[in-house]
Amino acid sequence: MPSVPGESTDSGSDSNPIALAAIAESVPSQTLKPAISVHPAKYLREGHRILVKISKEPISNKGSRVTTDVSLAGRFLVLVPMANYVAVSKKIASQKERKRLRVLASSLLPQGFGLIVRTVAQDRDAKSLYTDLKLLIDKWKRIEENIQKKGNPPAVIYQDVSMASSVIRDLFTEDFDRILIDDARAHKNIKSYVQAIAPQMTSAVQLYTDTPPIFKATKIEKQIEEAYSSRVDMPSGGYLFIEHTEAMHVVDVNSGRAGHGLTQEENSLNVNLEAVRYIAKHLRLRDLGGIIVIDFIDLRLDSHRRKVLQALRREFRKDRAVTKVLPMSDFGLVEITRQRLRPSYTTSIARQPAPNRVLINPSVETVLKRIEAWLEIYKAQTGKTSVTLQVHPFLMSYLKHLRDGLVPRTIRWRFGMKVRVHLVADEVIDPVHFRFVDSDSGEDLTEKFRFL
């Protein structure tokens, strides 16, 4: 078998990435045609310094994937240094709008750069695109300066904006009424970022200061809880089972209690169409990638099968990950491939049997967030200053050694939340669960002030 054309690079980490993309000299960047297949060894020698971008996070025992095709993403445009082309997102369907954006981007195109027009640029004027382009060029100039300043590689030349800012950049549009942020520092940073990229929307960025935790007030925690269960219930009475194997993810659609007063075919069609929305939602929510196989309820009519497949393809057009939906088989199976850029949440959590379903345990960090949310509710509703927390010895050890800088987390609870927490080890409790009891009476308070 011929080797994969790529070169190993020294990134300074334990798992060095592989540069699978050809180096700049071998890529015909003037066009959008695939690069000529040339082995990088023709141009690269050991010890060469090259500028690369991490295009894919490490997954399992595989290192990061890096590429020499460096690009910088903005709100409306993607700047491609050392290129000479203009491309428009395929998700913009109108040919008239595509032509307008291509002409507009070409008029703004600086020498020595390429531009990709993003989907959110649809119906935007020249001023919006120019402002975005100017920010990207300034960013590239800073990168060039950093290249000169840094010493021998490996070295980090540039890091993209924070996850919160990238979500704002990619998703925040005029369709949103507001963005609620419960952290003062994050609110300040995001508001400054929005002021730079979309000043007219700054007023929509608001600091959340109410007493109930933000996830409880906005009912987001319920959606997170859904992602920890292999069973997803639907309003009609039908449900999904989402299972994971080494090779693929499998979704099984079941009618459950749905369909009173309908024929079997009508009921199957309705449940399948309802399932389409929930499947697309949960693949995004759980960030599942790779091969996904969906087992829909059997349909006898070809017209009904086509209807389900069309609905599925419409839903996946909303997905920012690259997806491909294959035709439905005679047995009602649909195979989907979905771009996988990072490990899904299932790689860092455990499975636990529970009545009528399999629950997926949250990470220790998630449990910690729930403990702190419980303490906030407890303090706000009772005003008391002490409580006993019973946890598994493993979690107790974790909490005792957890620090924010030099300050132990338990001390931060005491002086930040004004609650003194007495930790007690209990081997009977599951490692990712906890129990709060009254320090004086021993009463179990867990459910009384539960976050959910």
C-alpha cells in the first residue's frame, strides 16, 4: 500500500501532527480545482520551518491534523493568504446573490490574498464586507510580525478567538433578540468583540444577574440532560434510541405510544417525519461525526419514503458540519456521513444502567458545575452558611485538590458564595453523583434545591 502523502511536524506536544496537505508550492491556489498529487518530500527537507494551521483536533490516539492551507475566518469572509481566488459558500442558493457577492468580493480582493464569502454574508452590503476584510488583514499583519519575533519552532504564532467569541462570530445575527452572559469578565470581552465586528448589535449583549442559575432560567439544562440519555422522547409518544459502536453511531426510531386513530402507514410516516427534526438536533447537540445509520420505521409507499428522505436532507442543510445523506434502503435504513472535527462528548463520559434507559454520565467538570449551581440556589433560598456534601472518595479527592490558581475551590465557595461546605466521603454514592445534607439534622437536601 502506498504511503499517505504527508510529513510529520514537531508541534511541541506528545502527539505530533501530520501535515496531510501539500505545501504551498504544490497547491495551485489560483484555482479551486484539486491540487496535483505531489508528495511533500519533493519540497520539504528535515529542519524546514513551515507555517501550519491545526485543521482537526486530536481524536483518540490520533494526533492533530495540520495543513499549510492557512486561512483566517471572519464574520462574513474567510481570508486566504498567498492565494488568488474568490469563492462563495455553496449554501447561498440564489445565483443572482452569488454573482453579486462574487463581484463585490473581487472588487475588495487585495493582492496576494484569496477570499471565501461565507453564508452569513448573504444580502450584506459592501461596507459590512470591507469592515470584516480590514479586520482580517490587520490580523494577518500581526501574524507576520509574530513570525519574525518568535524564535525557533515549534511556536504558537496565533490563536483564534475564544470559543464564546467564535460562536458569536459564526452564529450571532439580527435574528437574535439578545445574548445572556452570567460572567462579568466574559460579558465584557464578548461585548468588546461585538462592538468591533457588529457595533449595531452591542445592546443585545446583556449581563445576566438574576438569582436562578442561567441554565435553569433558560431551560438549557434540560436539553443538556437529554444529551446524556440514549433515549430521546418525542411529543407524539414516539422515541429514539441513540447507540454508539466503535465503527458508527446508530439511531433507532420507535413509534411508542404514538398514532391513536391513524392507520399504521400514516402513523409510521408521522413519527418518521417528527424523528427527522430530533435526529438532526441531537447529532448537532452531541457533536456526533463519522458514519451514522438511521433505522426508520418501515414504510410501504415509495412516496412516503421520498418524503422522509427529503425532510432529512432539508434538516441537514442547516448543519454547519459537512454532511452527506445517502438514499433510503428497502429496509428503511439511511446512512449519513457527518464531518468530525473534534471528539464527541461520548468519548469522555461513562455509561450507566438506569430504569428503562441507559444514562451517560457527565464529566467531573459537569458535576462540579451542578454542585456549584446547587450551592447558589441553596444560599439564595435559605441564607444558611454551611452544608455537608457527601461524595464518592474519588470525587472528594478531586475536590480537595482542585484549585483556582493558588486558592482551593472549597475556599472559594466559602468566601465567594458565603457557604462553608463540609466534605464527607461515601463509597456507596456513584463517582459522578453527590448528596447534600443538613449539617445539624442530617436531612437530605439534594432534591429540595436541585439545579434541574
